[in-house]
Amino acid sequence: MDEASPTPPSRPQLAVSGAIFRDDKILLVRRARSPGKGFYSLPGGRVEFGESLHDALRREVDEETGLRIEIVGLAGWREVLPGATGGGHYLIMSFAARWMANEPVLNEELDDFKWLAPDDVGLGDLKLTGGLLEVIEAARRLIQR
């Protein structure tokens, strides 16, 4: 997602994320800046005005990782509300996707990536964004159809 502005928007922001599977592994990326700095999550970001959810996801994945993907379907959604100290209000639509081409090349928004077996996510000491394990499981069910 884009850098947080000094004054958060006064309305909820629509965002997308991609649970990208490759050879039975899922891609996790670590955010290099807010929101979510230091947490592993799925690549994605804000939807631009007039942009479809699928187009936004393909663009965000390309910008953040350079990967080409095939979108399989909607895996779930998550709402992030502003906390006591502020922050943004986001509605994140998470999609299951298959890796199609390229190797990850991270932009400045990310500082690490890992391809992990879905069952291994959450077993280590990685800091994960809220709701990530549920989205991964729902996405895996769509991929395995």
C-alpha cells in the first residue's frame, strides 16, 4: 500500500491483496513501511478510482514484486479499523492467485519475501498481519479445486 499520509483519509479505503501460490507454496512479503511495517502479509494495495479489483491486484502485485499472476477467485475480505492512536480504515479484498511468471523483485514498500508451505505459515516467529492465516486457508481451498 502507499505510504500513510500525514492526515488519514476520512473515508474507508478499498484495497486488494493476493494469496499467490507456486508449487504448493504461498508468497509472503514483509512491509517496509506503514501501514503494517515489519509484518508479513500478502502483496497488494489500494484500488484506484475506476480500476477493477482484478486490475488493481495485477497492478499492485507487479509494482511490488514484478510477478505475473492468474487470479482464481475471491478468498475473503478483512476490515482494518483505525486504532486509538489513529491509522487508516481499509477494506481489503483478498484473492487466491497462481504464480505465472517472473521471480520476486521487491519495490521500496517491501523488504523481504518468503515462499512457504501454507501449513508452515504461523509456526515460526514471523509477525503476521491479522486474519492472514484464515485468508491463506480459504485461498488454498480455491486453488485446490
